[in-house]
Amino acid sequence: MTTPAKLLPFARRCAAVCAAALLALPVQAREIVDMLGRKVEVPERVTGVYGSAPPLTVLIHALDPALLAGVNFPFTEADRRWLPARSAGLPVMGGLVGMGRTLDVETLLKEKPALGLAWNTRFNDRARTEEVFARAGVPVLFITLDNLADWAPALEFLGRATGRDARGKALAAEIRGALDRVNKAVAGVPQSAWPRVYYAESADGLATECDQSFHVEPIALAGGYNVLRCSPSSHMGMERVSLEQLLAWDPDIILAQEAAFMSAVKTDSRWQRLRAVRDGRIYWVPHSPFNWMDRPPSLMRALGIQWLAGLFHPQRFAFDLKQETRRFYKDVLGIELADADVGAILNPPDGHEAMHMH
């Protein structure tokens, strides 16, 4: 049936009014119980999620990079190489706990993500977190990520909350599989047979972590004995030790986070007194685009513990580092790696070949 010409303006006005009315309708919401047991109303369709701590940002990115509404700190040039262009260009919103800039409420109001995530940790002020998100009108879900095992249920939970159930389950299976394989390999090894490990975090190599710190969970999971035995003095960690203490410990293996330390130790006669240095057992922890071990602690630890188990117990845990790195980056991060890319990830940025396997 043809609309008479004189009715066309009226029809157009009706269409415009109807469209405006639809836009004015409240966004459909549903109730979700978060990992603290809080009941939260979230949009039926979640389009953007902000993680208020670095581990949460990695959690969102792994589930779906398109969900990320902002990041905690600027990505480095080295990291941007492995990220989608959109992720690299996201606004830097800061965070409420962990490294990075402090979240500004005005930034949260301006960006107005559909959903916020908060880290359920004793180091996070729950009341302040709830207040910040309430002021911005952004619903917030608390996520428990105390250890690597928590990442599987967290991924499944966020998958359900964002309509990405299958992806959440696939990533959870990746975490559980890694933990199961490593645990089976090292379960029968008495602690007395674990290699003694020193974790060097700073450029001078003299900042490290207590064995009870969450920062070094991967060492124990992989059957390594962290030489500094204590409770952490703070959430940040980075306990200072002396070279004399380190000489007394004389670790079998040193794990290094800083390329500058890797370079300096090769020509420093003081460090040559350590067995790990003399034996060439200093290993650089891969970083890009997310650290395999720490800062932030994330699902990259699923790859990290397998790498470490291969270092600590090669007779019990056979691990093809290059092949598994390529597979993990494809399945978990959606990144296809060529041979040259694998080398760039496994070696420190000073261009020196890192020691990863004996």
C-alpha cells in the first residue's frame, strides 16, 4: 500500500518520535551475584568493561580485547607491538590498587564504561571502591584473583557476565590444564630436592620477594624453593637484600626481571662468586605484552609455571618452550607468532640471547 504524499511528513514525524522513545527506554538490566556475594544490576548487553587493577585489565583483554574500556597505565612500545591497535590507544584511566596511576573519578565519569571490575584482595579498600564507582554511576563486580587457581572461576564468571561463556570456559580449561600438568610433574619431588631460586626484580638485582608473597607464587607451584623466607612487608613487596645475604644463600637459579641487571651481572666480579652466575643459570622472565610471572600477576602464569617447571625439573617436565609459547599466544592472546616474534618475546630487549632452557 502506497503512503499518500500528504501523509509522508506525518509518518516521518511518527518514526522520529518512536525512535526517540526507544532511545529513552532504560537499558535492560539483569542481576548478577559477584565473587563477594554482592547482588549487582548490570546491563543485559555489556559493551565496555574497566578493570580497576592491572590483573583485571589482563583478565578482560584475554576474554575479549574489544571489551576493554580503558587501561591502568600506558603500554610500552615493546608491548604495543603485540596488541590490537584499539587496545594500544585506549584511555589511561589508572587504578585503585596495584601499580599504575591512581584512578580519577572524573575520568570514570567521562569514559562511563558499562561495567567496572574491582580486585577482591585484602589490599583493596572495598568501601572506597564501591563509593568511587557509585559516584560515577558504574556497576562494579568484585573478582577474586588471589592465586593462579582463582583465574579459572574468574574467567568463567566474567564470561557469563559479559555473554562470552564459551570463551571464558576455554580459558579456564587452559589454566586448569597447566596447573594439573605441572602439579603432577612436581608433586612427588620432596622440597629438599627443589632448586634454590632467587628472584631479582630491580636493575641492581637486590630487590626480591618473601616466599609468602603472592608475587612469587609461580616459583613454588613449579617446584622451586624461594630463598628469602618471610612474610611480605607490603602489597608492593620488592624487599631489599644485600649481596652478602645473596652470597650466603648461593642460589642454584636466578630469575631476572630487568634486562639491565642481566647485562651488568655478566661483567660484575662480585656476582661471579654466585654459583648460579658461574653456571649460567640466570633466566630472564619474558614480559610482552604481559609478564609471565608477576607485575601484574595474571593468567600468563599458566605459561610461566610450565616454563619454570621445565627449568627446575627438566627430567620430570619436558617442555618445548618455543612451540608452547606460540600455541599459548595464539589460543589465549589471539596473537600469531612467527619464529622471529618468539625470539623477540623470549629474549631481553638489549638483544642478547637469554638463557631459557639448559
